[in-house]
Amino acid sequence: MRLKLSIRLGFLLLALTMPGPSARGGIIHIAAYNVENYLDQPTEARAQVKSAEAKAKVRESIRAMNPDVLAVEEMGGTNALLELRASLQAEGQAFPYWEHVPGADPDIHVAVLSKLPIVARRPHTNDYFLLDGRRFQVKRGFAEVDIQAAPHFTFTLLAAHLKSRLAAPDADEAEERLGEARVLRGLVDARLAREPDANLVVLGDFNDTKDSATLRELIGRGKRKLFDTRPTERNGDTARSEPRDVAWTYFYGKTDEYSRIDYILLSPALKRNWLATETCIPFVPNWGLGSDHRPVMAGFTTDSR
């Protein structure tokens, strides 16, 4: 515990004392990736650890994006995250800054890897909601970090992994997921009420499609409505408009179903810096060896707009 605290303090001091991060050509890339049970040791509920082949494919997908900031879902413990970080560094992808957020789920967690300084951290690990008069805890917590992308450009990243679509013994899974989404949206509304022009990105595995109550809740309406970047494949197709471009992010083998359940949503202020041409799903051969999800990435300019 003392070692982990010392490492985090060291990273924070470095972030505060360095002269300023350098985005590549004034452009940064933010990504989200569910890495499917990235465990380095078995648990009672999840007996299989991540194979070396699967880990290598996860790293290949990350290298294909070359993101500046990466939100990760279904990460194991801190040691698993640090193993991924060290392996990426050995392959030329150094992420000096990191955050690991434990939640009620003892096995899989939300995490963040960043090449840019994390200057503030507000992990959400103990949030609750009511469902049919009963109190439920958000299972995987939310990562919230402020990132200094340029001397005059900071943004807040809120990363989440909402309740899965698997049946739950104590509640309807869709209602439970909606309850978690309401908690997450509450964080968004509180921030935008204090700071309407906040640069805010809300991303991760939301486990629901765009027409669901979950996504309607998260996106919201009116002046605080979030913008869906909807990353798509760059696979040579000329179609670049919904619904003909390829935007699915998840494959469910039981029903042979492809769906889009991983998102990058933006506040109105951050949308002004969004670059559609820098937003995509990487086209990686044999992607499914690494995870049942594909990563999504969005690009942004750090210049004032």
C-alpha cells in the first residue's frame, strides 16, 4: 500500500513540475477498450487467466491506435494493469500515468493509462442507487481524472463499465444497468452545472445499444446533451454515413450477434475540439483473440475553438 501510494505521489509531482505535455501536432487521441477478463490470477468467479496470446493481441490493438489516453474495462487487479503497462512500454508505448479504480466487483475493474499528465483524481467506488425500494451498489465504480493535454487545454475523463446484459439473480439486468447510468449521468450533470464549458469525455463499455433507456439517460437532452462520436472502421469502404458504415464493437457468440455497446461521448464544449477524421475503430486482423470487444478511439485538437 505504501509503495503504491509513493508511486502515485511521484507521478503527481512529475505532472505538476514538468513544463507542459506535448500533444502530437496539437492532436490527441482518447480510446476505450474492454480487454475481457485481463486477469493475472484466477478468482472464485473467473477461473481463467488471460493467455499470453490474448495479451499480445490486446497490445497489438492498442499499438494500432497509439492513443494518448486509454480507458480500460475488465482489468484485473493493480498488478495486471502494471503488467500490461510494462509490456506496452517494452513495445514502444509508454504510459507514465495510470489510475486503477476498484469497485464492488472483486474481480474486474476500470482503469486508465495515459501518456499525458493526470493532474487530479476523483475515483467513484461507493455509489448507490434505488431499484424497487432496494439499495444497489454500482458494481465497478467510475474512474474520473483530469488530464493536462496542453498548457492551456485540460479535459476530464469519466470511464465506466456498466452492468452486463447477463441475467442477475437479485434484479432485472436492464433496470440495474439503467440505475448505474443514472448515477453516472448525475456526475455529468453536477459537473456541467458547476462548469457548463467543461471539456468532458464519458466513455467505456455501457453494455447497451443507442436506442436503449441506458443510452438515452447518459446522453441526456437540452443544453447538457452529450455528443456520440460513433467511431467506425477504416476498412476501405466508401460508406461513411450511418447505418452503412461499420460501427459494431462487441460480439456475443451465444446469439451470433454483433452490436455497438462501447462509446465515447462528449460534452458540448469538448465537441468543438473533436476531429471526425481522427475517430475510428482500428481494423486489426484476428481481433477476437484479444477480447470480445473492439476498442474505440476519438481524436481532438488542443487548439482553442
